[in-house]
Amino acid sequence: MDRQITYSQAINEGLMQCMESDPRVCLFGLGVPDPKGIFGTTLGLQEKFGERRVMDIPCSENALTGVAIGFALTGMRPVMTHQRVDFSLLALEQIVNQAANWHYMFGGKMNVPIVIRMLVGRGWGQGPQHSQNLHSWFAHIPGLKVVMPATPYDAKGLLISSIRDDNPVIFIEHRWLHGISGQVPENTFTVPIGSCRIAKQGNDITIVCTSYMLLESLRAANILAELGISAEVVDVRSVHPLDIQTILNSVAKTGRLLVADTAWITGGFGGEVVAQVAEKAIQNLKCAPRRIGLPDCPTPTSPALARHYYPLAVDICHVVCNVMKRAYSPVIIDDRNSHLDIPDSEFKGPF
């Protein structure tokens, strides 16, 4: 497998293959047929499948989500998009009270096979109303599955699994990931919902990461290797259900745990991981587990503030060195000024 495509192309290909194989799959959301195509993920799909299956919608998030649930209840498999996770807050009643509970309320005889795409992440001065990371909210709700693919391969495989799932899946994409490239097969394939992935083997400390923080964690692991520290990186992929066993196995090997999350620390996903490890395998910990995330304040718009708001590889390195009782080294470079809004040379935007 040597074909390289971007994260956005992988999502586009997954959508296209699902629509080709299943006429019940339809797409709609604000900007779906737009020339920019939600970071390119929906480009060309309306031209291929027509306006009855790929639709733009009015700017009414609650109504949009209700329509999607209605579609799902009548046999369709809708994929809808909230271009910012923040916009989905206007539809929480539909997502939490209706979609999440329908299967349970009707004794397992009814299903809501819906995929709700939500975009998260920083950049371009998006600020407190357009760049929050709220996956812990949705993971808290029984009846919702929540996935956060961080690679093009997982983006395609998890999307196909999500569309085929008979119950609602929250599919969260960090907008700093759409332009990264990776190996992705042309054929249709699935990645199981509820499975972690060991992104890098190591022996000294386990770094459990979500979404974009995988990139920063891998960068940190490479820097730490120069200091003689072997970090194992676990890509969560699925926040709910959570594959805690893979994390426990890694901690049993390394004896140390750091969780690097894209969201706030208080009440967040990192605390859930730490709690489960403490409950189930505290005997394997050589020291107190640590968490990295956003400070407990609203997301800033100002570049001057944003520069110090988001954790990077250097922050992970500092924490790991502290845990390992190693002195900081000049090899750990603070590059906050180099990619405030554009994280990788492959990143293409458009907004």
C-alpha cells in the first residue's frame, strides 16, 4: 500500500464509495455542495449523485438535525455536517434527547443510523465560538458513539464504519488534519469503532492522545528519543466506546501515563483515562499520571494569546522530562511562532 492521499480526500473517497454501494446514504449540511466543499471532503459528490442525495440546507441547525433523524427513522442513512462543533450546540436537544435515546426507548426495535460530522480545532482567529473541542460532552451521553480519526487511513475506515453503524455516530474532524497525507487503500475498508492504535512503540512512558494531538505527540516522541526516552504513543481514535484495554496494556509495559487531549483539562477526556487506569491498574503506575490540555478559559481570538493557549510537542516534552526526572535540553525547541495558524507544510486550508 503506497498510495498517498490527504485526510480530506480520504473522507471524500469514503463518502463516495458508501454512496455508490448503498442508495440510502445521503449527505446534507451547510456548505456541502459549496465550491470549497468543507475542506474538499464533499467536492464533486453532488455532481455525481445529484441534488436529491447531496444537499445544501438553510442555516438552522436544530431543524437540520431533526430532518436527519427523520430520514434515519424512515430507512435512510444520512451523513450531516455541522461545520463547527459549536454550531451543533443549537441541535443538542435533537442529538441528546432524540437520536441518542431512540434505540433504547423502543426496546431495540428502532434505530437512528446517522453520522454527524463536526469540525473542531484552531486557526485563523476562530475564537471562542468557532473552535471549541467538546468531544467529552458527547462521549458522556449513552447511545452516542464518538470517533476522532487523526490519520487519512483512519478517517476513511472509521467513516465507512460509522455510516454502516445502525446507531448515531459523532464523527469529529480537526481542521488542522484535512491537509495531511498518508497511505490509504483504494478499496472499501473499515476501521472498528472502539479500538485504539499503537502509533509508536516505546518502553518508558505511555502518551495517550486524541485527534490532532497525535501529530504533536509523535513529534515529541521523536525529540524524546534523542534524550534517551522511549515514548509509546497511543492514538485513541474512538473516544466512546473507549478501548481502555490497549491503554492498560501499554501502561503495564511503561509504568507511566500522560494524556494529551485537544480540549480543556477540567472534566475532560484526559481525566476519564486517568481515572480508569487508576481504578483498574494503579499497581502498574510508577508515578502519578499527568494530563495536557487547554487552560480553563475561553478560546482566544488574538494570535498573541493563542500562541500560548494550545499545547505543542515542546509542552509534552517538558512534562515527560519532569516525569522521568530528566533535565530539559536545548534539543527541545519551542516553535510556537512557526506554525500558529498553519501546522504543517502540507496543510492547504481553505478556511
